Amino acid sequence: MQLDHTFTVPADPDEAWKLFHDLGRVAPCMPGAVLDTLDGDAFTGRVKVKIGAVQMSYRGEGTVTRDEAARSMHLDLSGSETRGSGTASATVTATLAAGPDGTRVHVRTDLDITGRPAQFGRGIMTEVGDRLVQQFADRLEGLLRDRPGPGSAPAAPAAEPEPVDLGAAALPVLLRKAAVPAAAVLLAVVLIRVVRRRSSGR
């Protein structure tokens, strides 16, 4: 499944590209994610997601390569559920370019996922991705606005990631998809009641 997203960060391309080099600061901006280790261009981490009352934790690893001239970074990611058989792998390419309000970031994700989240189709996954990317962009903007001063210590990573609620993100889409069949069912119920009332009134 291929997903495309674009967002803008309020910084010039040089400044934004410099931030994207710092995975230790950028990774925690992704909702539900915690970076555990970082060794050069290789890293490990965890992601926790929630769908309704069900929580799933993934542990995975990845590598990053960068094209300095094109201001593009490429991530190869893979992971698996810590308590389940679900797996997830993705290749993510983020490309930065100058925009009217700062730096436009285009993200292309080739996603392969198995297990319970695979029940969502492309439409739902796209809108869920839109919401997650918007949260990611908002946190990046916060980083750029609240730059640590000289001698500031980086924040300690969280012991456990805060789960990102995919069910909450998908709910508006599910409701829209269910609107037509739900209206049809409601109409059928109303018609049945009308017919019954007319029949009983005879």
C-alpha cells in the first residue's frame, strides 16, 4: 500500500534539513513511537497503537540513508508485534523543498502490514495517516519554535510509548462509510413501522 502526504514546517530548507538529521529529536515527534537505540544510521524503537480497547505494541528496527543534494531521506523500517503475530514493514522517503510558508515536506510510504490493523482499507489508512502526519508536523513545529538553548540536556526517552489511538483516528471515516447503509436500515425500519401502523389501523 502506497501512501503520500505533504506538510509544511515553519523553517527554511537548510534549518529543516538540519533538524531531520537529528533522529534523536525527530523520532519522538511521531505519535506512539519511542526511539530506543541510535547507532549511526541504524536504530531500534517501539510503537504502540490502540484500536478501541485493544492495544498492540510493535518492536522494530530501521536504517536511514540521505541524499544531501536532493534534501531527501530514505528509511527502511520493519517490526513485529511483541504479543501477537502481526508484522509491519515500510519504506519511507521524505523530500524537503522550499515553500511559500517555510519548507514543504513530501512523504511517500510503501507500507506492508499484517494482523488486526490490516482490516482497514486504503481509504481509512490514508486518512489515519493524514491525522498522524499532521500530529507529527505539529510536534516538529514545536521543536523548531522551542529550540534548546546552549547546554540544554535532551529529554530522556519515555520508558513506554503513549499509544496512538488508530480507532479514534479512523472513526470519522468509518462513520462516513457506514452513513449510507445506516440510512438505508433506518429508512427500512421507518417504512416497516408505517406499514404496521396502517395494517393495524384497518
